[in-house]
Amino acid sequence: MYYGEIKTNDIANGEGVRTTLFVSGCTRHCKNCFNKKTWDFNFGNPFTEDVLEYILKESSPDWIQGLTILGGEPMEFINQQGLYPLLKEFKARYPKKDIWLFTGFTYDEDLIPNGQRYGDYTDKVLDLVDILVDGRFIEELHDITLQFRGSSNQRVIDLKKTRATNQIHIWEKLKK
């Protein structure tokens, strides 16, 4: 897995102050994507053990609420496999901090058994995610007033509640 950028003390990609990782590689290619350079699976730098440790170290201060993963596309198969050790170790070290993941795939269509991006690591990754922002960016539905998403078809899902009840639960703190 490769990554394009790591942001520390990020306040734009989830609730609170966060550490944010932009992974490389995306096959969705949404029209007018804000991050086209990350479509290339080899963009940026290799994700190494040192990078994993850097992210964990930068996430340690009390004021860091959590970790956010974006892309590119985190739910590409190679990225699911690459992200799993990071997410697992993050939750082990910081059980009270949350993980947000942004994906252009749809949870209840693409990330379920027999879905387009369901594989060996999908459930392992999703079990560690607290908030999932799902759905591809659709330029015709673009709305700059939306909280934590670019187009109105995208959802901010409370993934813990959703997986516990088997029904989609929109994050309660989402501004309408």
C-alpha cells in the first residue's frame, strides 16, 4: 500500500482534532474528484512499519480525538489489507479514540458479502471503524453546506450501531 499524505492536527476530516491518512489508489474515478492524484496506486510513499508508528505517535496526545482514513480509496482490496494492521493497533493503543473512514463505495451494497469491494479484510477493517462516510462523490449533488461530505447522496454512518443492529444508522451528531 502507498499513501499520499499524513495530516496531523487535522480539523476538516471528522469530528474534533485528528490524525489523517490519505491512502493511494482508486478505481472509482469520480467526476471532479478533489484528490485525483491519489488515483494512482503507486502515488506518494510506501506505507511502512515506520509510517505506521509515526501515525500512532502523532495520535497519542489527549487532544487528538481519533484517526481518519481517506484516499484515494481505502476500501480497494490492497488498501484494506494494508490498513488493517494500523487500525487494529490504533484501537489497541487508543480504545477511547475513534476511527473515521471515507469511501466511495456504498456500505450496504459494495461492502457486504458478494459486494463489489467485499474481501478477506473487509469485515476486519469495518469492525474497527466507528464512523463510515460512504458513497461516491456525485458532482450534480455537490453541496458545500454538507457536514463531512461533498455530495448529498453520501452518508455519515454510525458503523458500530449499524453493525450491531444490521440497519443503517446515520451518525446522531450530523447536522441536517
